[in-house]
Amino acid sequence: MRIGITLENAKGMDGNVCMHFGQCTNFLIVDVKDDKVASSEVVPNTAIHGGGGCQAVDEILKHKITHVIAGGMGMGAQQKFAQAGVKIFGYSGKVKDGIDKLLANKLEGIDACKEHGDDCHV
């Protein structure tokens, strides 16, 4: 399992999940093996709100993720992840806690951001 997580800052595992997918400055890419974190890496989101073209989705997909944890995202981004076969989950709080909940199957899907409706704006 390879998880992409939106970060409020560059604190990695000690950071907080960013509440808005397209506005996160960094992603945390986490590799999980045998239900444990094997490695993690903070990578910049070079497509912060890239003009509404779901560019942040393309940016994180470059890292071959299988799951996403974010505070919120628009429907267009959700649809693009679905087409790529990536499972998305909503979470607010510490990154470590979000990963633990995902591994325990205690996270749910994510609602579309009210500001974005059905467009591709993340």
C-alpha cells in the first residue's frame, strides 16, 4: 500500500492533514508493508491549485499511490482518483493518527468541498 497524504506543512509524520487537497503545500508519501509504515517522504505539491485542471491529482499520482488521505476535495478530483483506481479517505487531525485509522479500516470516504461542486477544481 502506498498512501498520499495532504500536509499543512512539511512536518511529515508529525504534521497535520491539510483540510483542502488543492491548497496543500506538500504531500507525504507513505509506504506500508505488513500493516506498518516502512518509509515516508515529504514531497512538494508543485501544482497548488493549478488552475482548476485537477493538476494536483496528476502531481500526486506521479508517486504511484494507491490511497489518499485528505481533509476535503472537489468532486472532479474525486472522480479522477476513482478513474485511476485510487481509494480516497477523509480525515482531520494528526497524520500518524490518520494512518493508524486507515490501517484499522476506521476511515470513511470524503465529501466534496462545498465551494467546488462538480467541477474539476480541487
